[in-house]
Amino acid sequence: MSLFPADNGENDLYLSRTDPENPFGTYAAFSFELEGKGWPTVEHYFQGMKFTDETRQEQVRTAATPAQARKLGRKRHKSLRRDWKQVRETIMTRGVYVRCRTHPELAEELLNTGEQRIVENSNFDYFWGCGRDRRGDNCYGKVLMNVRAKLREEQEADPT
């Protein structure tokens, strides 16, 4: 049985990226190692990767909560990477993928969504979410679906 029943009768899976109870969200407490460091959540990793300054990155990585990491990451600072807009989707994808590879139960749950369209249900975020009018880019939903496709590809290549 899936943790997430289809919403609104359309077979789409709606979720909130910032819901700590949702295992697919960036606030979910599933730690992993990447870039030679341990990250408590995908949110910590994503926000930390915005910075080239090691001290800033470490402040974000060691933040007490994902919400605090997000707040630290949103402070515009001169050490924000210049290529952030070009790499942010890749960074998010790496974080989600490595977390799924670190926690096989997450990978299995994501694979169990089948071909469902996954939607980041945010009224205010038109980049990562669907926005109030549902016409946003839904990039976080696309990240999850791309990671799901990669996991399925790996599973089919090595079914053991």
C-alpha cells in the first residue's frame, strides 16, 4: 500500500516539498553522504550547495532544522555561486538520488508510484512547484520523476 493516495481523482501525486512527514520531501529526515560530508536532509544539502564559501556551507550543513538551513540558504550573500541558476536542478537531483540510494525503502516507495505524475503542490513557487494556477514548472516533481526513472533503469539492468 502506498503512503500517498492519488489526489483530486486524476491519479497525480501531490506533495509538499517542505513537509517533514513526507519521505519524498526535502525536509524528510533521511541523512546521506555527498561531497565528502554528511547531510541531515536534502534541504540542508541543496541550500549548502548554493555557497562556494566553506564556512557558509558548513553553517547551512549543521543547521538544527531543515527550515533553518533554508533560511540560511536564502540569505543573499556574496559567496552565492555564480552558476546557481544553471546547476540548481542538478544539485537537487543529486541530493534526492543519493538519498534514495542510501535509503532503499525510499527508492522502493518512489518506484511504487508507478507512472504517476508527481506534483510539488506549492501555491507560491512557480519554479519548483505548480503554483496557485497549476501552471508552474513543477521542477521538484520532475526531479522526483527523473530519479524514479533512473532507479527503474538501474533495477531493470540488475534485477537482483
